[in-house]
Amino acid sequence: MTEYNYSGWRVCCRNNEAIRYLPPDNEMIKIKLFNTEDGKVPEGWWPKEPNNTKNVMITGICIWDARWQLEFNRVNKANQPARRTFSLNYERADAIKKIKLGRTIKKIYFPSMLGLYHNTLINWQLEKILQFKPRRILYHLPVDEYHDYICSLEKVLQIPLEWLHQELNIFAEALLDHIKNVFGKNIMRNIEFIQPYEKDIIDPLSSYIFPYKFPEKFGLSANEIFGVEEFAEIRLAYAAWKEKDSNTNPIPVLGGIIGSKSYYYGLKSFYGTKCIEI
């Protein structure tokens, strides 16, 4: 395999680089990759590896991955029922569009146990924490944001989904326990679980870019900070830089390619899921 797509990035194995056009200005971003040997997580810095020693890390993890799926009633028996992953922006928008056009949902699938995405990303985060030894770690566990996604589904379906909110909380608690067990007590002393929704943020995307856009809200300057993110999330630091002041230096981010096909976006399996008919 000389080339593959990873969450919108074109990964060129021959040149060890990843390329993507990022919004809002559709600028071409090219990132040189290293650690590309078999069995390792390929990594790359955007916009470049920092020269100075930065000692505050921004990182985080999503809650439900691509296994959170809505299954629609079949249009005809010849075709499989359509499924849309509600944790992906473009598929969530398409699902809402279908519902508004009168399509009905038959089943909701959602993860009941951690997946490859969670385990691989957390293990890689631990590796980077041990490598960089940050004095402080801003860790985003976006539970409120995922409740927002459920609320958007409740609104369009016009039915309460309290049971789904409860399942999300159960999963988030299990994820938090796993993070604590993997990182251990010494690292956990340096971790601050941030909640941008408590700082008057009202939508998920603004929440995700918040620590990159407003480090001063955490008593920090941009010169102290670097990010460690799953490769798809490099876009968060880029968006924050563009929205705030692209004449300043952006906060550098080390991105990791978690699987040759993104474990978050690519695995629409039923492994470790529950299913509720509605």
C-alpha cells in the first residue's frame, strides 16, 4: 500500500507525508511523518516541531466512535437498510436531513464497551506523556458535547431519549476509569479535565477548539502549550489559529495516525454495541 486516506488526509507511504486541504480557506497542509515502521503509530508535527521546551499539553478523546449508528427502515427489500453514524458531522447532518424528509429510524446502535480507537489512542497518549513529561495536561473528555448530539436527535425525532443520555454517561464513566487506570496516579495528578461548556461555550465545535483559541482562560500563554491529538484533530488547532489571529504563531500539534484506517471514523462495526429498536 503506497497511499491511503485517513480521515480526509492523503497519507503517502512512499514519501512519509500526509496532505490535506483544511477549511476555512482550503489551504493545503503537508506534514512530514516519522515513526512509520510497522507496529508504531505514525506521527507528524503541524506546523513544525517546536524548538523551545513547551511543558503544557492539550489532548483529549472522543466518547462514542463510529459504532454509534442510526438504522433506517428499508426502502425496499432488495437493499440493506441505510445506516448513518451519528458521531460523524457529515453523516449526522445527512441523518437529520433524512428524518426531516420523512424517513423513519428502526434501530439505534451505540457502543457498550471501549473500542480500538479508545485503547490505541489512550496508549499512545501515555507514550507521549512519558516522552514529553508535561507539568500540566489539559484533557478534554467531551461528555456535554455528546449530550448535545443526542439533544439534536431528540429535537428532530420529537421524542425523549433519556435512556440514551444514561447510556452515554455510563460509557463516559467507564472511559474515565480506563484513562485513570492506564495513566496511573502520578500522571493523573497533572491532568485537568477541562469543560469548555462551563466557560459559556454553546456548541461542540467551539468547545473543541476552545483550549487552542483561548489558552489564557486556563491561565496560560500560547508559548507554553503544545497539542497531542489523533491526526484528524489537527484541524482544531488550525481552526483556532485562523479564527483568532493567523498572523501569530499557531500552537504546535503532534498528530498520531491511529490505525491505517481511522479507528474512530472507519470502523462501523457492531462489535461491542447495544441495539435499541424505536
